[in-house]
Amino acid sequence: MPNSRLLWPTLEQVHRRQELMDRMMQRRCVDADAALRVDGGLAFTEARAKCRYCLHEEACRHWLDSEAPRTLPDFCPNAAFFLSCRDTD
């Protein structure tokens, strides 16, 4: 049986990962209003949950802090959602 501590994020991890999601959305020019309207807000709630339980926090922070190309990283579970909600203005 897997260790449940690995599955449930601490409060600090939740806050850090929420901040990373906010930064990722900003970096990828996601229209937050559009994201909140998809499926009546359920898609955004699901995206938050994916980030909350994501095991790639360190890679995400490194990607956001780097000057690497701005294509979405392969490890991001919300890549398709972010791409679909881009602000095209």
C-alpha cells in the first residue's frame, strides 16, 4: 500500500502549487475569465486539483524560473487546458 503522505499534499505544498499554477497561467497568457467559464467552472476546479496533487512541483518551478523556450512543458497535466484558454488579444 502506498504511503498516504505522498498522496496528500501539505498546506504549504498546496499554497506553493497554487502559486505555480497562477504563474503558469500568466506565463502562458491564459484568459482567467475564459478558464473559469469552461464547463461552468468545473474545468478550472479540476485544473486546480491536478496542480494540487502534481508531483512535478520542482520541475515546474524550474521551468517558470528559466529562460527556456515558452512552449508548454511535457510534464504539465494542464497543458491542454491552458492552451485552450489562451488570451488571443
